[in-house]
Amino acid sequence: MFLAVAVGVLAVAYFSLVGSDTSSNDTARVRTPRSTTTTTPRPAGPYRVVTGVNVREGPGTNYPTAGTIETGHEVFVACVIDGESIDGPIGPSTKWVRLAGFGPQGYVTVQYVTIGPDLDNPDKIPVCSGI
């Protein structure tokens, strides 16, 4: 008898906490785990280095050198950012690209990389979100 009373009390407590599933006015609530998926854009390129160039830790010659890339090597580009103005073969430019892939990681001025019109196409080379 004690067991039957205990089961009855537990059943009443359960239905008062959870509620009845027979009501037509209740809406079902389903909890789904929330996750954020981010994708990294594919690097643009390859682009050829036309003159040996220093790879910098930031977009300017005042940043430390992270390595060098020799003339004729190809690079892949993650994004473009405004930095120090460099006067070179294409005239003055503040555009620097962040390298992606193998080799030294960092920034090179667009003066010595054959990027062409891709530089002005954000679908090809997006703007960097920061350094």
C-alpha cells in the first residue's frame, strides 16, 4: 500500500511539473544545440613574385621581417589591407597582402607581386579584418 501511494504522489508531482501532453494548446519546444560554423575563404592565387621581397609581420616596413620570398616564386593571398605607402613599379600604393599557405607567413606589398585586377575584387581577395 505504501508503494502505491508513493507512486501516485510521484505521478502527480511529475504531471504538475511537466504538464499534460494531451492539451491541444501546448506548443512543443525542442531544444537543439546551437553551434556556429565559420568557413575560411580559400586563398587567392597563385601570384608570382616579380622581385625578391621581405615578408613582414605587419603591413609596413617598420614591422619585423618574417622571411623573404625570392623572385619567380608563387604565393597565395588570404586578404588585402591598407598599410604603409610604398613607391615602386606600379607607383605609390598602400596595399599589402597577407600571405596564406606554405612559406613565411605575413604581409608583402603589392608592388612586387603580380596580382592584377584581383586586388580590387573583394570576391577574389577580401579585405583583412585586422592584423
